[in-house]
Amino acid sequence: MDATTPHSKTHWTLSCDGGSRGNPGPAAYGFVLCDPQGREVEAKGEYIGTATNNVAEYKALIAGLHAAVQLGASPLAVVMDSELVIRQMTGQYKVKNEGLKPLHQEARMVSGKLVKVSWSSVRRDDNSRADGLVNLALDEVQKRPESNR
């Protein structure tokens, strides 16, 4: 866990990020799950093919929530630098994009398996570990020969 990842002594923390190089373009997600003492328990970055930034953000959230459910990580504080996704998850914004609706539904369904989830939007600088996993996954794919992507 880096020093910028918020944590408390009572909540698990899930930091998520997604990104694409081009919008849409090659895309990946990253998430970091930390226990209440701030220790990194699980971290993952994964290439997801061609997608938009918003799709990648939701894929990060869903993957991180699945990891949290498997570990019983509740109460959980979700932090993302995607204000759109956070506000859609809290109900402040409606999900208008048809491509995001099934992802939003899946994220709601998975988060509903946890006793308590809180949602916070953070600055990109405060989400550096998850962002780094996104970029690492994208860099790895770009190094591969075209036929292996």
C-alpha cells in the first residue's frame, strides 16, 4: 500500500481505477484491497481489450468487489478517481449509457453481498497504486507481438 491510500482501523479499503489509451482503445483495470490496518491484501491489474475509460472503471470496481466478497471485507470503503462511477453507485447520477447499465447492475449486485459499503471520489494522485496497476497491464500488452493481444 502506498502512503496515499486512505485507510482506517475499522474499514477495509478498495481502491479501483480503470483506463484506456484512446477512448475507446486498449483498456485495463487495477484494484488494491487493504485490510483495516492498511495492509495490502490483494492487488490486481488486468488488460480487458478495447473499451472506454468508463467501462474499464466499472470492470475495476466489479473485480475489486468480487475480491472483497471472497475475503469478507466488510465494512468496505470504496475509493475511485472516477466521480461518474462513484456518483452512479450512490444514486446521485442516473446511468444513461446503455453500455454501462449492465456493469452498474453487476456492481450493485456484488456490493450488496457486503454488509456495509461506503463510496468516495478521490483525486487521481490519491489513487496512484491502482492507477499504476492499470498502466503496468497496458504497458505489458503493448510489448507483446500483435498476434498475442
